[in-house]
Amino acid sequence: MKTILVLGGAGYIGSNVVWGLREKGYNVVVVDDLSSGYIKFIGKESFFKFHANKDDLEHIAKNYKFDAICWFSALIEAGESMKNPGIFLRSNLSENFEVLEFAKNHDIKHIVFASSAAVYGIPDKQVVSETDKTDPISVYGLTKLMFEKVLNFYSNIYGISSVSLRFFNASGASFTRDMGEAHKNESHLIPIVFNAALGLRDCVKIFGNDYKTIDGTCIRDYVHIEDLSNAFILSLEYLFDGGRTDVFNLGNGEGFSVKQIIDKVKDVTKINFKVEVTDRRPGDPDIEIADYSKAQKILSWNPRYKLDDIISSAWKWHKSDTYASLVRSNS
Ligand SMILES: NC(=O)c1ccc[n+]([C@@H]2O[C@H](COP(=O)([O-])OP(=O)(O)OC[C@H]3O[C@@H](n4cnc5c(N)ncnc54)[C@H](O)[C@@H]3O)[C@@H](O)[C@H]2O)c1
């Protein structure tokens, strides 16, 4: 049985992958400092609470031989990275680099890394593929792109093969378990809209309604976390089968405007809430959609869930007692 080290496995996306791996029969060891994750998502089995670093990892490596790493731990707020770049560079690069050295020293030969569409910055095209220009406009995006490049060098120099998965907007909630998105400082549209529906915030702000789109609001690609989880498992299998180091976009290949998401949530919840149009934010492209054909071709990955599944699973999660208790504990 293969043993997978999951860094940041108690978080929104990582916890889904932890369960996906367990269901596939992998032995899973989770490291998470719980800075934004929740132990109740994954349980205490083979869980270690610490900020990922070489010394603590050395300690647990006495009891495990890891075959691969699935890597989610990171600071994730792009806006925050422009206020405190140093913290992001340290966490997402220097500290990650230490962990990479640990992987090298322990002969861990495969890594699946949670990268981001933020590596593209402001794309020249509406439908973005992996060969398009990468020019991040946030320090967060820069750390993801730089770490992809570092992984590439570690592949060439040390033979550590890796897959970097560039997620577009991760969304939705588990269909089978009581877990979903509950970031402490939420910046993602869908949970923000549900929080407005639940009265947990005063209104939803739309940043600009004069974009070149059907209704003037920005269009984005939303991909369900269960599809992302499946992509991690397919990527691991690809690497175990000798697949070479590569990057892949993960999205639905379809775009929805901010206004369409708001209307959809109003429709599903039957709740009206306040929506306010404010100024544009710098750096938001009109339309950004994933071309995921490379993942389709090489990893045999296909997104199975559509916007309806994303919104209905997220609504079930947001009205759950677990979500209410996490919100209370975060406030
Ligand atoms: N949510 C999205 O839409 C999205 C989009 C693109 C990329 N990503 C990437 O996917 C990954 C997971 O995102 P998420 O939305 O699940 O975020 P999350 O904050 O829910 O998960 C990150 C987890 O890592 C843990 N963590 C953070 N730094 C750590 C450290 N140094 N040591 C140990 N644990 C640490 C946190 O406690 C948390 O459980 C991140 O790398 C993020 O950049 C997310």
C-alpha cells in the first residue's frame, strides 16, 4: 500500500483529496497547522498538527516511508499577498523549499502540487491554455509560478517527478461528507454570496459592471472540489506510472458571470439579499476560462460536475450545523 503525505490536508480542497485517497486504499498521513483548516474534516487518524518544516517532518518520517506528496499548504489570499508580500514569499517559497529538500533527502520521488490560474495574471485570451503567457499580477501568483519552476528543476536535477495543477475557481462542497468552504477571511465569490443569503454579511459587492461581458460583470470558470480531488488521484497514478513532470489547467471550460452566480444563488435559496456595485478592482480580466484539454488528454481527467451541482452542494453545506459552528468558532 502506498503512503501519501498530504500537506495542508485539513483545508477546503485538501480534505476532499484526503478522503478520495483513503477511499482508493492509500495510506494517508496529514500535516496541517490548522491555521485555516479543520480537524473535524479529516479526523485524528495519522494527523500531525504543525507548520510544515524539515525538523518536524524528519520526526514523523521515522515512522513512515512516503511514496508521494500532495501539497496544499499555502497562504492563499492574493489580495493579502499585495499587502504583506514578505509573509507570502517566506511561507509559499522559502518554507516550501525546506519541505522540498526533505522530500529529496527522503527519496520521495513524486509530488502533486496545488498551483493556481493566478500564474497567468491578465491573460491575452479568454480561454487560457498551459502554453499561454504566465505573468502573475499578485505575489501569491508569483509564488505559485516560481514554485512550479523550482519543481521543474528538482525534476531535472534529482528525478523528483511532479504535476502542478493550476486550479481555476475551486468551488462546491462534498456530496457525501459534512465539509466545504469555510475560509476565515473569505474572498471567494460563491461562499460570499451564500453568507449574504444567510445574513452573515450585509451585502455582496460586485467589483465593476462595465466589463465586456453579457451583463457587464466578470466571467469566471468554476470547478467542483470533487473533480479537483479526482485530478489529484489521476495525477498520482500518472506519476507512479512514470509520467513526466508537467503542468495542467483544471476548470470546467465554461464561464459564468458574477451576476449569474448571484442570481443562481437567489434562485436556489429563494432568499433575496442586498447587492452593491462598486469600482473595478485592478487586474481583473473580463473573462477567464480554462482550456483543460491537456488534462483530458494526458491524465484522462474530465470535470463531471456543473454549476448546478456546485451551487446545490455549496447550499447544503452553508446551511449545515457544522458550517454554523465553524463560523461561530472563527468569529
Ligand atoms: N480555493 C481555490 O479556489 C484555489 C484556487 C487555486 C489554487 N488553490 C490552492 O489550493 C491549495 C488549497 O487551497 P484551499 O482553498 O483548500 O485553502 P485552505 O486554506 O482551506 O487550505 C490550506 C491548508 O493548509 C494549511 N496550512 C497553510 N500553511 C501551512 C503550513 N505552512 N504548514 C502546515 N499547514 C499549513 C491550512 O491550515 C489549511 O488547512 C492552496 O495551495 C491554494 O493556493 C486554491
